[in-house]
Amino acid sequence: FPSCSQVTDKNTFFLSSQRELCDNLRMTIIPQNAFQGMNNESLTLKLYKNGFEDIHSHAFNGTKLNQLILKDNKNLRRIHNDALRGATGPDVLDISSTALESLPSYGLEAIQVLNATSSYSLKRLPPLDKFSSLLEAVLTYPSHCCAFRNLRTERQNLLLSIFDNFSKECESTMRKPTNEMLDDFNNPLPWSVERNTHPFATDDESSPYSYSTIFDDSEMAGFDFEYDFCQPKVLTCTPEPDAFNPCEDILGYSFLRVLIWFINILAIAGNFTVLLVLLTSHYKLTVPRFLMCNLSFADFCMGLYLLLIASVDAQTSGQYYNHAIDWQTGSGCSTAGFFTVFASELSVYTLTVITVERWHTITYAMQLHRKLRLRHAVPIMLGGWLFSIGIAMLPLFGVSSYMKVSICLPMDIETGLSQAYILLILVLNVVAFIVICACYIKIYIAVQNPELVAANKDTKVAKRMAVLIFTDFTCMAPISFFAISAAFKVPLITVTNSKILLVLFYPVNSCANPFLYAIFTKAFRRDFFLLMSKLGCCKSRAELYRMNYFSAYNSNCKNGGAATGPSKASQGFLLLSALEKPYPAPRDKTSHKENL
């Protein structure tokens, strides 16, 4: 680095000296005391388009900086925390188009203008109290401007904390004629400093707010009442946050921060329990069990997504602006987005297959050769897995994006392909819901046959189907309605309010499915207590379930043993038990032949 100790400025008539050092790619560092020995005037250092990689401690020691221009140093990754120690200023700092990952912790107090455009590696800002004089910030990321939204300058904070009766004085000052305003130019205070009185004090009394008791002479120097107080400086920051990334934490509302923990724990615990019981049961793996395993796994993944969102929100609460870029552009948000799209689509797909299988079982109850076997269910679900994985991976390859919003949903509809992607998902979900409703209506019509099912059981079936359809509708309808309108670029709801849908409606199925399709069924409770008995718990309950099961099985075998197909009684029982999947009800010998 060249020595600057003997450098003087020929342009001494300028208020600020200017030094330029640019287009030198061989210079990789700015060492300690690099500019010491230069004149005492305010300096504007233009150090751009060099090969700087590091600026050492006390690099600007002994200088009085007006502007420090470090832009276009593409390789500049580090400024030592004490690089500005020993220097006065700078008032203007320009680090645009650099690779800096952080700003120094010392020396930022005097900065009034900060330019950090195209500084994509600068994802976190120092504590806000370091920018006590900042008036203008031009940054790279909109989220950083959230940090400065309510930040005031140090002088303005001091004035506002002490005085609360200046409005009248400001009004009278602003009403002054132009010639009086010009006369006051050389006397910045509109009251007598020598009097040391408050502007509203009478001639015979001094105000308790005497300026000599609040400020010392150095603080009063250069203070202009009209300019500094009546027309206070307002910090401006660009780029401003947009509708997709408002200035708020990930979840936005405090009550959502509590609810999401309850919901994700319920979804994870419920579906994990169902998976554990199904996979450890000694009973044969049937088609309903196999489908229920897939549904529980999909809903378990949805619980993991909610857990990930809740955890990051808790860690970044109150300072999300400093973590937004790392989170939304990092692997964490991409993982969360993949989980939620994969889980959502696999869950909807599996629910549809389960419902169709129920309808098929009831419709062709007398035709055992048309029964759905495990060899049929496996390729059907394999197709669902491939579809769900593929649809969840598309945003990772540029079709829409998980980075658009803090909750990591694919809300990017800037391109036609991205818009088509969102509409495809929504239309498929609506079609799936229609199929589910149609199948349950057909099931209800079938079980209304008085020869098959008693009237009280008919009511029971209708109520259960109504609950299943209602939970599906509650989950899909609000999301689909608002998402479709947004996909056509006519949003009816803000991102902030959409987070309410995310927590209260989006995971409804993931929480309800393990209870409606498994935990509330007698067969599941039987297997659960049998599993607990193996661990030394609930042995009496397990024995009771075991006896009841074999008693029902033997009774059914006696009644239908001579038949070539299911009797009407056993068929009626089958119609009812179809709504208690994933476990088949006891049937006659013919219906207990191999699943495969």
C-alpha cells in the first residue's frame, strides 16, 4: 500500500480534500495507519475498483473523514471492527458492490448516509444504536429497511424526550415573514441564549428547562431550533419492504406464535403414534393399513414443517429483519417449502385414494374378485409419491420459488410458468375434494338400504361422513379460494393475514386425520393396548380387547361358514366398518382369504 504521509492537497480552497486511489487490483489490503500524516482537513477518500480483500484495524487512524467510498471492490470481504478507530467520521460510507459480510462495530455513529446497494453478502446489520446519526440508507435487501423504520437520530430522540411544549413555538416560527426568517439566519436560536430561558418563560422568571442546565456549550453550537426541531430530519431507507415481505416476524401475530406450537405438536404426536402402532402391529398388512401409513407419514411431514417455522420464528422474534435473507435464501426455507408442498399433495392424494377404496369396497362388496389388493395399492401410492416429490421439487428448479415469503410457500407468480404451477396445484386439490365428496355421497346412498343397515347405524354413518367432509372442506376451501385469486394477480388477502390461514386452516387435516381415520376406531384402540401390553402396561385392557376380537371373529365364522359369499348381515357390517378404516372388520371365511 503506498505511503500517504507526505500527500497534501493542492486544492486547499475546498472545504474537503479529496483523495482517489482506484483501478489497482494489486492492492489487497489497507494496513494500519495507512492515511496517517495527511493534513487535518476533512477528507473524501475514493478507494474504488481496487483489489482490496481486507481492511486492517486502525486503517484510517488520524484522519478526519467526510466521505469514505469503497464501492466496486468486488473482493472486499472484511473490515476490521476497529478499522475506523482513531478516525473522525465518516459522514458518508459507500460499500456498494462489495463482498462485505458485516460492518465494523466501531465508528458508525457519525454516518449520515450509508450506501450498500448490490452488497448481497451483507445479510446482517450491526446493532441499531450504532447508527445514531443516520439520515439516509440505500441498501440491498428490503428487510433491512424494517430495522430503520422507527429509528430516529440521536439528537431528535434527545429533544423529543425532554421537550413536549414546542408546538406553539414551531408554529410561530413557521409563520414568520420571509425577511425575519432571513434576519434569523445569523442567529440560529429564536430566543436569547444569554437569557438561558425557555422560549415560553416570562421576563421575570426563568424556565426550569434552561438550556444551560440541559446542554453544554459544545452541544448548543450549531443548533438551529427551526431546522433541527420544527423540521426534524426523517430517516429514509430504500428499497422499501413489499407486500410479500412486510416488516414483521415470520408469524406476524402473537397468538399465532402460541397456536402453531400446539398444532404442530398435535400433528406430530398423533401421526407418529398412528405410524408406530400400525408398523408394530402383528396383524397382517392390509390395503387400509397400508394407505393409512402413507397418510400418517404425509401428515407427520406437515407437522415437521410447522415445527420448523415455529422454531425459526421463536429464534428470530423481534429481529427477523436481520435473519430474513439467511432464512429465505438458505437451505432451511427450501427444506420447509419442500416438506409442506410434498406433505400437502401426498396427503390430499392419499385421502382421495382412501375414499375411492372405501367406495369401491362397499359398491362391490358381493364381488370378492374385484376387491382392491395390496399389489394394486402399492403402484397407486408409488405414483402418488412420485407426483408429490416432483411437484415439491419444481420450485427448487426455478418454477415459482420458496424464497418469496417468510413462511416458505410457493407464492412467486411473476412468470407464466410459475402462475400455471400454482393454478395446477390448486385445481388438482379442488378436483380431489369433489371426488371425495362424490364418493361419500355414494357411500351414504348405499348404506341407506334398510336391509343392510339399521336406521340408528345409518345416522351414525352419516354423521361420520359429514365430519370427514367438513374437515376436508375446512382445510381446502379457504386456502384454495384466496390462493386462486392471488394466482390471477387479484389478491384478496395480505401475506400477514394469510398466516392466519396457514396456522388455523392449512394443517386441519394433518391434525384431524390420525384421529378420524385411526385413533377413534375400535380396531386401533385394540392394537394400541396390545402394543402397550408388550411394554408392561394396560395388560387387562389388552386382554379384554383380545377376547372380544376372537369372540366376534368366531361368531361371524359360524354364521357365514356355509355361504359362498358374504351374507347380508356381514355385508351390512362391512358397510359400516368401511368408515372405520384402516382396519377391516371381522368377516366370514371367504372374505378372510389372502390379501394379495
